[in-house]
Amino acid sequence: MKIETIFFDLGRVLLHFDFDIALYRVRQQSSLSEDEMDALVKTLGADIDEYETGSIETEAFFRRLKDKFQYQGSWDELKGIWQEIFTPLDDHIQMARMLSQYYPTAIISNTSEAHIDYCEKRFDFFDVFKKRFYSYQMGVMKPKEEIYTRALKEMNADKFTALFIDDLEENIMTPSKMGWQTIHLRPDVDLRLALQSYELRGV
């Protein structure tokens, strides 16, 4: 199948992230025990989803987390801790750079304002992508069909010649059913080899 447009996820595709780094730092200024902290973390999914769909402002989100974590510093300090969890996946970024010379490329990511503000200032590869579709700006998250449909429309792309790369199986199932080509980037998958299977230029 000929590929004409390539979409990348961000987390664990272009940037690795580790929330344990943030949680360790939060524990240093929290009155919660380690067990209480671990139990709390398991309940935060709805809060994070609310933030990553743009349903709550950044300050309000971190003030809420500050209260829940019983964090002794300021909400802004907590935001900084929440942001500093990323490291670049240099080989994958280099492949994206190469592909962008031959194909329109874009990012589709479930993410938040705080993380994007940090990452776009910290890392220099974002201008490689023609467009970036962030859930907090679009008001919808993967794997809902709407985010993929809107990304296709804004990129003027055809679903049958679009390729999407994501580390989570649930996030590639929807576009796959829609007719997209997909790569499920599990830890054991070599991205270069997976891309070469599509006979793409630049890899």
C-alpha cells in the first residue's frame, strides 16, 4: 500500500516519559505515606483525562493535584515536577526528520498544555511536523474516531494512504478499522524495520 501521509504519536514514540520520576519528587514534599500515594495515583485517571481534553485549566488542575497529593510546595512547582519526565527517543526522531523530507508528517497525541509547553521549548524537533493534533486543544482523545477524522481533514490526507504510529494497541485499532495503515510500536518492534516494510523513502 502506498503511503502519502505519516502521523506519529508523541509519548513513547518520539519522547519517552516516566511518571515515577515526578512521583518520587512529589513524595519528598507530601504528608502522604508511600502506600497512600500509590493508592491515590490509581484514582487520577479521570482528572488526567479531564486535563488532556482541555476541560480544566492548567492552574486549576495543578491546584487540584496539590490538594490531593497534600503537596507542600506551590502549584506552579508541582507543575514543573509534572513536566520534567521526558527524554528524547533520538533514533525515532531522526527517522521522523528524514521522512518529513519526503512526506507530510503530523503528530496525534493525548497530552496536556503543561506537557506541550515544556516539550516544545525543551526539544527542537517539533517544527519537523506540518501539524500537531493535541487532545487538549481538540477536546477529544484517542482512540475516539473524531480525532483521527479531523486530523485527516486538516492534513488533506486520504485514510487509505495514511500511516499512524502509536505505542498503544487501543490507539491504532480505531484508525486501522477506518482504513489507515498502522504500526503498533511495542517495545520489541524496530521502528526502522517496520517503516521499511512500507518501502518508504528516507528510512
